[in-house]
Amino acid sequence: MFRGKKYQDSAKLIDRAMQYDPAQALELVTKTAKAKFDETVEAHIKLGVDSRHADQQVRGAIVLPNGIGKTVKVLVFAKGPKADEAKAAGADFVGEMDMVEKIQQENWFDFDVVVATPDMMGVVGRLGKVLGPKGLMPSPKAGTVTMDVTRAVNEIKAGKIEYRLDKTNIIHCPIGKASFGAEKLTENFNALLGAVVKAKPSAAKGQYLRSITVASTMGPGVKVNTAKVAQ
């Protein structure tokens, strides 16, 4: 695979065989983020679980202490007073069947997170086939199916992220922007890891944190020493 000169220069700063402690790893990530835009920094966490089994699912949400450096657009499915509440809280879009039709007919996806009150899940369920694959389906576990729409919208706007396993038992999660600097990124990383460790399923056997890599959008991956992370 062809890599540009910036990537190759960045890769020279990293010892591929080494596993760094989180602060060192994120210091290297900020140094190797050389694109002309403010790169997103992501954590990739491989877990010793089998996501095919319901009792080994790892999923949840957490408000990162320093946010993610991105303006998140929130769509809320609610009616009556709850719709008014969502608008007052700062939701970008609020509606009922009108929003379902807009998504179905116009293929409209100008939003990042979907929140719904429980009484609207029958309506939202019609969008399962399009929202599900995009990871946008609201869920009680992530706090996006709730009557407390004000809290849900406020937390999302403050930097709440959802984490979940993919089919290869890896969690991919943004933890901020390269411009945050290593200290703030480390705070966010530690908050995310703490939540993932806390969410360890009782059915999980053996080593839970198998491997962790952090990387910016265009930069090389940096391995984190899992022994340096509280388990």
C-alpha cells in the first residue's frame, strides 16, 4: 500500500515493536498528525470476548471530560411537550412521522445521533433497516431511548460518545482532536477505557483487553501497553 512522505516521516518516530503507556502514545499521535486539517484521534480496542454471544456484548456510552471537538447534530423523535423540551435543549431536528418520511423518501442523514422517547420507538422501528447498519438506532443502553430528552441532548452536545463491538470484537471510538494535545486526549482515553473495563461481561474469560492502538485520521497507529491500563 502506498504511503505519502508525511506518513513515512511520522512512522519513523514510532517504534512498531514497542507498546507505550497511554500518555506517551498520545504524545506521539499528536506529533505524527501532520495533515492540513485538525485530525480526529481514535482508540481501537480489541477485547477478549465473542460478540456473537449475547452475554458477551460490550456496549455503552460515556461523556468524555474534554468532549470530542466536533459539533454533533442531534435528531430527536418526540411529540407534544417532549418535542418542545428537545427543541429547548438544543436538538437540531425534532419530529415524528415527518422525520421518518424525510429519511425514507429523501435518503436524508444530516445528523450524527438519534434520540427517541420510548413511545416513539414504534415509529422509529420502521427505520431499523437504514439506521441499524449506520449505528444510528437509538438504544436504552446508550441512553438514547429516554423520557429525559433534555439530559440526553445536553450530554450528547457535551461530548457523549457511544462505544460498541464490531464483528471482529474491536471497539473503534473517537477520543478528540489532535489539537487537544496529549494531556486532554489522555484524560479522554482513560475515561473511555474505564467505561469499557467496567462494562466487562461476566461471561468473558481470559485476558479482556487484548490490544489497544491509538491513531489520528492520517497518521500511523501507536500501540498502547494494556498492562499500563487499569483492568
